[in-house]
Amino acid sequence: MIPKFLKKRIFKAPITTDSASNTDVNPIAPKPYSTAPINQLYRKLSGQLLDVAVKPKLLGELPEFDTDDQTLRFYVLQDYSRSNSILIDLQTQEHNLPPALVGVHDAAHDIKENAAIIFLKHPSAKDSQLSPRLSRLVSAVLQHPDLKVRLVPVSILWGRAPEKEDSLFKLLTADNWQDPSITKQLFNIGVMGRDTFVQFHPPQDLRTLINNSLKGDDEGSSIFDALAIDSKDNFIKKDDIKESPAKDSNLDITSSVSDANEAPNYALVATADSNRELVRMLQQQLTVYLDKQRASMLGPDLSDRRNLVDKLVYSPAIKHAIETEAVESGISVREARVLAKGYANEMVNDYSHSIVRGFYKFLTWLWTQLYDGVEVHHFERVRELATDYELVYVPCHRSHVDYLLLSYVIYKRGLSIPYVAAGDNLDVPVLGPLLRGAVAFYIRRSFRGNALYTAVLREYMHTLITRNTPIEYFIEGGRSRSGRLLPPKMGMLAMTVHSQLRHSEKPVVFIPTYIGYERIMEGGTYVGELKGKPKESESLIGLLKVGRKIERIFGNVHLSFGTPLHLSDFMKKFDVPANSLPTDRTDTPLDDKASAMVDNIGVKIMQHINKAAVVTPVSLLSLVLLSAPKAALDETICREQIALYQGLAQQLSYSDDTVITDMSPQQIIDYGIKLKLIERTPHILGDIIQIAGKQAALLSYFRNNILHVFILLSFLAALVARNGRIERSRLDNIAKQLYPFLQSELFLYYPAHGLADTLNKKVDSLLSHGLIVELSDGVLSVPESSSKCYQQLQVLATPVGQSLERYFMTLALLAQQGSGNLTENEVVDLCHLLGQRLSVLYADDIPDFFDRALFTSFISALTRLDYLQKDDETGVLTFDHRINDIAHHAKYVLTPDMMQILQQVASLDEEEITHAITEISNKKQRKFGRKR
């Protein structure tokens, strides 16, 4: 079968076979070649003038060509423009690509073109706007099976404003979806010449495009197969060709691709009309391709903010929500509508390209002041998806800088910036309106129970998604104070899924994004907040305080884009049908399967963020020194430990997406000294590397960024180091018991059912580095106590200790208080208090024990695994002897002294419990009162 528009045009086209038809205009016939010297002089002078006025920025990667000198290469532009053609010629010269404005000669294949540029819309194009050059090249490829032609689509943007401008000046200068006129091109050169962007897209083989176009529907039939059936008189079979050559000069032979594996063999003779339709279809494909690329860079057309608010309020879904609110709240429909409009005004973005450009220039300056560099990893996988998918960026949240940094990186690399869901705490004077005009739409930190607000937010999200607007939200809900990922908040994720199930323009794909810093602006406040200091509210004064830090050194910052997660894959996995929710309602709940799918997506996003981690020099230093006694090591030993960690991470990579620093150990040490995070103390027996004063708590943040990469190695090292010898079978049993809690805390992606294979690989890695020794009968042992490997094993075994100490302390508290006596919140609050005390008294004030999220995660894992049962009404936790069984395994990892300390800290009598719970409750009420 073939498309209807091709059938109409091909079958109704008159077929002429007499010699008179040779005099007709044939769009596939070669055009005369002009070598007038005046043209060469014009091109040279124009190029020199344009080179002075226009400074284009290159987006994406340069195209890679094969080394075959026989391949002809042409650049494909959408619209004819002299300035565009000269600009492309200048860019090809600058980047050592095949020239664009040089004639292409190939006498063997009758190719004689005066330039290597194809305009899909050319003013001299005839025959229903077919590109003459593309027509001639298609004809040549069809006639010559050995001819190789590569097409390189090129996008040129004179400015990057989406279709939303209010002034004549902006309409004249900003690139949008209107074809550029001569007047507009002159304005573009004069005004937007310094804001011009060029992107070369991957080369495409013309013969492959032709054969793909000749393929039919899913059943495998081709265009020419169908034509052979429906119009036999217009085609000659392959056998007939062998017996008698074609006599009609208007007929062109359609040849196959030289490699039979690439495409089927089409050896039919087509009429000029069929070739014309083939060119038309190829031209349409290239136009659609460039349109999609343009849309991914400019974003969708924008509506005026006031009109968008009105559309939201008067949409069928919100009209229903307003009527429901009026009935339930006892107010009039008009009052409910005013309330809904107020909610919409709170949240809706007010995009301004002028503000975006201003931010871009300011941030370009700011990053050079703050950072040594911004390193980006795996971005090309995002670019590949941008044209055909609704992109939802889901980064981890480390700092307020995240909002601007991610948008900056995306914009600089040529894609449309996403709309960012920001907490309304950032909607402060001066900064708030600027962020709203650039990337932010504001949402309340909490709106549980407010059905109308929820409806407006869901409808706004649905509007953005159906208009193919890229979106970004922080799935953790807030910034991590400890450096670990926080448990995912499912609200925005559920709204995304809800929108897709109502109606889908493009399939949704989630882009997990890892953001890693080497120093962080909020580091000091994070440590204070973990220790119980009240969180400071965002304000202009706070912004100015941050501005004072601009002269400090913050090292490099890293953005790594993880493996994309396609929503459609999860829908198949959980058997959730597309378009299963009504389009005119926001309050239709997700069923059990869809809800389970949302939870699974949330966990997978966190795991993929961790898989994309970047092991930086600072995080490696932090991991090594915080594991050493007194946070100090001999410099030689420090270098060897860093090299060991690099070797372990590279030999058995955590994930293909994980990036390991390529600095040498000595360079890493020197880099840490430069950032003033560590210091070198000279000594006659060898210099000592130690953590700089008051930096230990901050370095624990960066250690926690990569703790998941080494945690299983540390766990296995601890099992061997603490026991001296241990059987592999016992090691596997203990790991199987405790792994789910480490997995929940650090979002490890290793599945539990394949844990044994993973552990064996980790053990083999430790054996290959000499850190452990395998004796007979599957017994693992420590190396000689006087050896270097023994000392390295002790350092490697340390990081897992704090996690297991928290687990044991929590279990000891539960066992000591007994089943059915504490609620989940009370357990978390008491563990938080005990952790603070333990950290101050015994753990050098490292803030890991201050993080409530870690205790919450552990209690949730115990509940999910059915070690704890929670009463739905009272929230009281009950449990059985298995709690003690888990605690029993801790003795294989923790020292007896540490277990005794944890037991003592967790021993609270009834009076102490009551006093602590009362004080915590009073503190929460005071905090809530301040917020209100």
C-alpha cells in the first residue's frame, strides 16, 4: 500500500511516451552550471562583510564524514537566503568541513552543481515547489547504483525567541516560526548577528532515504510494488529490462542500494511523475526533520500570560473543579472562579526571551567567577530525544544554583529551556519575577486538602505537556542537606502520569540528571540545619549574602544526564492503557496499577540519577580521608588509597553512565589543597595530608555524593576485616539480610534476585587487588596485618559503618521500648535525637546522624519488608523477634565497643521518652507557628 496523496498524484499524472515530451521542463534534469567571475567576487565580498557582522555560535557536535573521497556531500537548508548560504560557507571553512559554496563536479555520474547547498524552498523551484538540486541528485542516485550522496541538514537561528513578541522591533529581530523576508534578514544580520546559532545535524545517506521512502506499510509492500499492480502499463519488470533496454527517454531506472542488507532491491522503471512524487516525499521528510529540530531549539509557541490564565480558568476541567469547590465550600461559582484565577496567577510562568538572554549573559560571567569549569556528560542522548518526545528533566537537588545551572547548560547546547517547578519560597522581591520571566512556575510547598489548587496545578501541567513544553522538577522535593539522595516525592510525577493518561501529543520521557559540586554555597547552612538550626527563609538579603561568596573558589561543577526512562515502557510493564482517563477532568484518581507504576518510576529515577554519578577529585578525597583515623594520612599512603579507589571503580564500574575522574592521585591531592579543603603538614618522615579545619562536616556531604559507588565494596571489606576470616556462604547470607536497607538508603540499582552474582564480582575485584585472600573451602581472609593491603582494607571498610550504626541504634531502641509502644514519627524523632547525641559524643560531629531522612528511609524499608507493622488508625508500630535477628547480624560488621555504645545511647527510660517526645512536639508547633 502507498499513501493516498501519492496515489492521487502518481496515478492521475499524464504519462507521455512520444519524443515531444523531451522538450518539457523536467525537474530532475540537470540545470546549467554557471562559473561567472562576478558570482565568485560577490561571494567573496559578501563573506568578508558577513564575517565581520555575524559571530555565530555552534550548537551540538560537528558532523562526522567517512573518508571516502567518492562521496558527494550537500548541506540542506530549509529556506533560501543568500546570507544563510554565505554563513554556512563560512562555518564549513572555520570547522574544516567540505565547503558549501564550491562547485560539486562528478563527470562519471553527470553531477555538475555550482554549490553544495540544497534549499528545500528555493525561489526558482518549479513544479509545485520541488527543490531543483534535490531533484537532480535523486535522479542521479536512481540512475547510478554506485553513486554515494550524503545530506547534512543544517539549522540556522537568528536569535532564539519563541513566537511571542509584542513590539515591532522584536518581530523584526527575533527568529521564530515565520519565514525570513529580505528586510528581516537585513535586520537579523545587523541586530541579531551576535545572537546567531548554527547546528549541523548528523549526515544522512540519500540512497538510504530513498529506499526507506519506497518501503510501504508494516506489511512490507513498497510504493513501486503497489504501482506495479495498479498501473502495469507504466512500469517494466526487471526481466524485461535485461532483454530490452528502456526506449523512452523520460523513464528513469530505480536502482537498489549497493548493499543488499540495507534495503530491498527495487529494479523497476518509473515514470518522471513517480520520480517527482519521490522527490516531493523526500523533501517533505527533510522539512519535517528540520521543523522538529527547530522546535526543540525554540520551544513551542507562547501564549500571553493573561490569556493562558483565562484559558486555564475556563477550561472544562477547571470549570468542573470550580463548580465542585462552590458546592463543597458554600460559596458562589463566581467566588470560586476568582479563587481559581488567583491560584493560576500564583503559578503561571511569564516567559520573556529578553530576560532569558539577560540571564544567559549574566550566568556566563558568573560561572567563570565561581567555577573553574562546567563539565557536561551524556548530553547527546537528550538531543536525540528532543524532537520526538516530551522531555521531563528530573535532577537531584543540591543547591539553589541547580535551577539556573541546568537551564543554562540546556540553553547553551541549543535546546529549548524547560519550565521549572519552583517552590513559592523563591518568589521573593526582585529575584522572583526574574525567575518567573525566565524558567520558573511557582507552586506551594504544601497544598494537601486544597482540591481547587490541585486541580489548577494539574491542568497547568497538562497544558504544558500537551503543548510539548519541556518541564523540570526536583523529585526529591527539596535540597539534600547530607549529600545523599532524598526519598522521592511522587506529587509532580503523578501529575505528569495523570496528564499523559488524559491525552498525549508526544510520549513522555524522563531525563534523570546528576548534579555534582566540589564546593557548595549553602554548605555551612546545611550543616547548621542538620544540627537543628532553623531553616533561613529566602530573601533579597540572603541573596546578597550569597553574592559575597563570588570571589571564593568553588572548583568544577558536573552535570551528567542519565539513561532516559520512557513512560511508555512502564505503562507496558504495569499494563496501564494510554488515554485511559477522561480529558475534561482533573480529579479522576489513578487506579492501583497506575499508582504502583508511579512509585516504581520514582525509585527508578533515583537509581538512574545515582548511576550517572561523577566521581570527582573532591568526593574521592573526602571518601579516603574521612575513613582514616583522625582524618589524616601520610601523603604516600593517601595517594595509594586514592589510586586503589580509582582502580576499583574502573575495573568494575558501578554503571556505564558513571564517570570517574582521570586526574592522577597527586593531582587530586594538589587540587584539594587549592580548594582549601585539605592541607599538607610537612614532616621529616613524610608529609601528612589532613582535612582543613572545620571542613570535615562539609566533606562528608561530597563523600555521600558517591558513597553508593563504593558501599558494597566497603560492606564486604568490613565483613572480612571485622571477622578476620569468613566463609563465602555466611557472607552471602549476611549481605542478603542487610542489603535491602542499604539499597533503600542509597538507591542501589542491583536487583535483590541477582545479588549473589554481584557480590561474587565485587569479591573477585577485592581479591585481584590483594585486599582479601581466599583460603581453601571458600573461606575469605584478611591479608597479613603488617602489609599495605591490610591497612587499605581497614580504610575501605570504614564508610559502611555509619549506616550500620544507625540501623543498629534504631533496632536497639525498638527492642528496648517493645512492640506496640511507639509510633513511626516518634521512632524517627527519638532516633534523630539519639543520632545527634551520638555524633557529638563519639563521631567527631559528622552530621550523617542528624539527617532525619535516613531514619525515615530505614523505618520505611522495615515496614515495606514486613519487619514492622503499622496500625492505620494510631500509627503505632508492632514487630516480632525478627527485629532482633537483623540486629544480630550487625555484630559481624560493628566492633563490640561500638555496639555497646549504641546500646547505651538507645537505652531510655519511660520518663526520658515522655520528656523527649513532649519537647519535640513543642518544637514542631513553634516551627509551624513561625511558618504561618
